[in-house]
Amino acid sequence: MKPFPLSKVYQLIEPGPVVFLTTAAKSAANVMTMSWHMMVEFEPPLIACVVSNANHSFAALRSSGECVIAIPAAGLARKVVHVGNCSGRTVDKFAAFGLTPLPAKRVSPPLIAECFANLECKVKNTRLVTTYNLFVLEVLKAWVDRSQKAPKTLHHHGYGSFVVDGPKLRLKSAMR
Amino acid sequence: MKPFPLSKVYQLIEPGPVVFLTTAAKSAANVMTMSWHMMVEFEPPLIACVVSNANHSFAALRSSGECVIAIPAAGLARKVVHVGNCSGRTVDKFAAFGLTPLPAKRVSPPLIAECFANLECKVKNTRLVTTYNLFVLEVLKAWVDRSQKAPKTLHHHGYGSFVVDGPKLRLKSAMR
């Protein structure tokens, strides 16, 4: 993993990829699959996400105030589904699905070695947690694995239906 | 446009498509391009989005409490960029870029005829508007244009770089 500029983090999250979210509570790391997230600010990068209070990760995120967003390329699609279909209450998902935790630099939850990007985050705002399970995160440190060339991400359309990134378009634009 | 079940709206927003947002203030409709949005609840569908207070649409959204999220297929990519690169303060973007406003049923802002999906929304929660320009919207009515077969959406990667939907994957999953 190589450091990635915080000013470009939005280019990872804005396209709406399916991601993993890792947490750690009492030193036990866990990972869930997540698709409900968006950019909130460019820099420092702020990301909003919804983590259901039915998820085992909710309590860990709320109590520790830390997480890692790890972005898998399409080749990890089966692991994405497996991780999403069981709970950290009963399964060590890293071991069960062959995901390799790596130590993060600024937070306790681990990076995931197999993912092409990892974002170390702390919880920044919890005002909408009680109402909507909506957390606002600040990205403290970002990493990318440059050995994964032109990774294609996954986009969830419900019930195990995913769309993989297709052709690129470059248009002249003044938008960041 | 045909009605679309609110219970399936998340399948439109969750994949992270670039969308249009229409608003209306004092009967003048406007449209902007938006990529910072996410699902917050399945049903009734709640969508969070960030509309910068630098955008002309911000004041209309805040004062009227209404908008339409219109989802363009990839063929509209140039219009997406054009709409994002000018302001409704000085341009009638519907006329300038050949987008056809259609009356909505539950809100004042128009649908966009050229888009394959249109979501009529009211502002549901403004607690994070002052801090982050973050609105929580409730979808009141959803429409799809069934004549657009298997529309491919756009995902923005920054600075006019877009990825178009590619291959579909179907995996066995218990996730909604």
C-alpha cells in the first residue's frame, strides 16, 4: 500500500463502489460490506455512511469512533457477498474468507491487504446516528495498492446483482 | 414515465450514479449535476445528498423543500457535463442543453423526460445542512422510462473522467 493524497479521496468514493468497513472493539477486528456512503467534503475528506444498528459493526463503530473503508476490485466479488451474508458476532470473517488484515497507521481497525484502496477514518459527527444510523467520517490517512492496475469496482443493484465498471469516458469539464 | 415502486428506489441510487437535481423557486425551474448522494433507508426511501451552498440550487432546495433526482443514462454524458459547468443564475439550462421538463405529480420541480428514472423528493431533515450542506430527502414518487432498455449509468471520478456501467454479475446473496 502506498500513501494516497487526501485531496483525491473523493475520486475513490464518489463513483459509488461497494466497500468493506473494518472496525475493532476490544482488539477483535470485524468487517462488513457497505454500499450506502457518499462524499461530504473534498478536503479534509469527509464521508457519510449508514451502518445499520442491526449490524455487529455498529456498536464497535459507535464506541471506538474508528473504522477503515477498504475498496475491493471486482475480483473480490464473492468475498464481498460472503462478508455481507454473515455476522461478526459468530464468524471471524478475515479468517473465514481469506482477507488479510494489515495494521493501519492512525486507527486501530485494520486495512485489508487484498483491497486496492484503504481509508483510515475517525467518526466526526454523530448527530444523525440515532435517527438514521448515519455517521460522518473524516479520512485521516489513505492508501492505494499501485500493483493493482486500473481496478474495476462493483456497484450493488440489490439482491446479489452487481455491475462492474465498464468503459471510461473523458470529457472536458470544469468540475472537480 | 411509468411509476416505479418505492421499495426498489434504492436499486437506482445505491450504485452511485451521477444524477441531475431539479429545483423550482418562484416557478423558475433549475437543474444541477450531483454525485454526492446515498441511500439512507429502504422504505419509505430516504436519500442523503450534499448540495453546496455555492450552487444556485441550494437556496431553492432549502426554501422550497422539494426537488427531483433524475438519473441519466450514459448517452447524456455531455449534457451532464454542460449542466455541471454553468449556473442557473445566468442560464436556463433546460433550454440551453435540450432537457425537457415534465410536470411532477407530488412536487413543483420538474421531471426530466430524457432521464430513465425520476424521483420526486421532499426535504425530510435539515440538521446537517448548516454544517455540511447535507440534506436528507424522502422519495414521494418514483418513475422509470421503460422504453430505455438496460440503461447504463455514469460514475464520476473527478475532472470530467467518468466510468460507464460495464458487465453485470449475479451472485447468490441474502442481502437486500
